Amino acid sequence: MIPGLVDFALPFLRTLDPERAHEVTLRALEAGVYPRQCVADDPRLAQTIWGLKFPNPVGIAAGFDKDARVPLEILGSGFGFAEIGTVTPHPQLGNPAPRVFRLPADKGMINRLGFNSKGHAAALARLTQLQRRAHNGVVGVNIGANKDSSDRDADYVAGLEVFSPVSDYLTVNISSPNTPGLRDFHAPEELDRLLGKLLAKRASLADDGMPTCPITVKLSPDVADEDIAPICERLVAHNVDGIIVSNTTLDRSSLKTREHAGEEGGLSGAPLYQRSTRLLAKVYVLTQGEIPLIGVGGITSGATALGKIEAGASLIQLYTGLVYEGPSLIGRIKDALVAGIERAGAKSIASLIGSKADEWAERN
């Protein structure tokens, strides 16, 4: 299918309620109505991270495919990796609707979905089937805790145990603003306890012969400057495999319009770009570039994607940008990354990672 033909459908999708438009998009993917990548990726975009081969650094963020309905279709449309979830142990409906709001003047969105998920069992069944199908790319699983859980640590450990056999990597989501108290895990002592349990369970599974699944931690963009270093210290101490920077923000100061600005929930899209990229660079500097980072937040063009790489991201993820730019954004980003490699006289995208991290980290 021609990418422009799908982009042509964007005005129609915008006439629908955001959640309805999302469901229509998922069903189109399930039906095979999506633009397929016809040309192989430029080999200069490829990387091997955590022993996994990423054909390009562009992924789709968690939240798009919560229940692992279309990971192969996502890869087939040109993404180098797909992250499904957030998945909670038990099914939950999330917060009452309406709970997603477009901010077109800002190219942003506010959501307060609240980890709506069909639960571990549903996602596990689909991912088990997925393993039997050949595919080019990486599929990760983003795990979370149920809102009414009496033991959130146990929910995360259960996620690791359930999805380690069927996932290329796992993301520990402690940063959604839509589950009360979830961000408390950013406190060093809370982070220590949770990571200690997760890594102990992973070691136990390895002793039983299961391959070791890489673990990444997804951070909030609203971390206070004085708290960034202690958080990074704990992540380094526990030898986490990766860090995702960042989730949505509660800050509204970057909005140009006040329409929907008073809605509760996390803000994503273009207004998040500066905040999330600055944090990304600070984490890169504090971890001395030794931990692969995934940059998320406000990527709406090739230039903003390249900016994430230069700030310290080995990989990047999109979601809200696709709502406004359409699926052709994927190819435009990859073209821009190749152009950036050529301007720098580099041999691969890896040479650009963190090249402007100090500059970004010092921004106000």
C-alpha cells in the first residue's frame, strides 16, 4: 500500500474521538491495511544492542498496541522495533472516558487512560503465537501494576516471569502519571527494592535455563533536577540494561493554547520535546554513555529524531507524532538520520549517539 494513501486518511481519523480513531487504526493493521516497507533499511542505521539486531533505531512506544494485537504489522510498516503494553497482570478498564484529548495547535495530546489492558494472559497468548512467525525486528513488552494491587512489586515480578520467554526485552513502567502513586518508585529506596526483586527473579529464571531478558526502566520527565543523579546511581548500581526517557508530563507550561490544558493526565507530543530531550541528555552524561537509552517524547520530524540521537539516545520511539504526521513520518525520519550520518562523515548511526549531549544537558 502507498504510504501517502494512508496519510490521506488522517483528516477522517481526526473527525473521530481519539480512542475511536486509535481502534480504527488497530483494526486496519489487523486487516492488513497499512503501508508496507518495500525497500531494505540503509545498513548504516542498524545496531546490535543487548545482543538484539535492530534494523533501524525507530520504534513505536508503549501505549499504541497495549495488548500485542499488531506487533508484526508495526514492524512490517518500517519500524525497527515495537514495544507492546503497558500490560498489567489482571485486566482493567482504566479511567472513565473521555480520557484522551487532542491539542492540534500544539501537536500534542493529553491522556489519562490508566493502564487499560486485557491483562497478562491475553498478551501472552498472542506473543506465544508471534514466536512461531518469522520477522525482522525486535518486540519488547512494557509491564505495569494494577491500580488496585495490594503488592505492586509482585505485579512487576509477575510481568517479568510471564513475558521473559516471549519478549526480546522488558520495560518496567514506573512513570505513568495516570496510576496514583506509581511514580513513587523513582525514590532511590523504592527503586532499589523493586529492581532487587526483579533482578533476583531474572537470575532465578536463568538458573532454570531461561535466556536472560534485558530490562529497561522508563522514567518520568517530571523528575526534579536534584533527583536525576540519585536515580541514575541506582540504575547503574543494579546494572539495568537500558533506560527509556521519557513518559508523559504533567507540566502544561509549554502549551500555546489553553484548550484542554486543564484536563488531568499526561501530556505527550511536541510540547514534551525540550523537557524530555534535556532529561535524556542529563541521563546520558550521568551514566557516561554506558547504558543504552531510548529517547521518547515530541518526535514529529526527522530533525527532532536526530536531536534525540545526538542527545544520547541509541534508539527512539514515536506515538503522538504519528497522529499528526501519519505513517510517512517513519520513512522521513530514517532518511533524515541517514542524511545526518553523511553530513557527519560517519560510518553508522552509532557515531552520532550523544554527540551533543553536553549541549542539551546544559539547556534551561
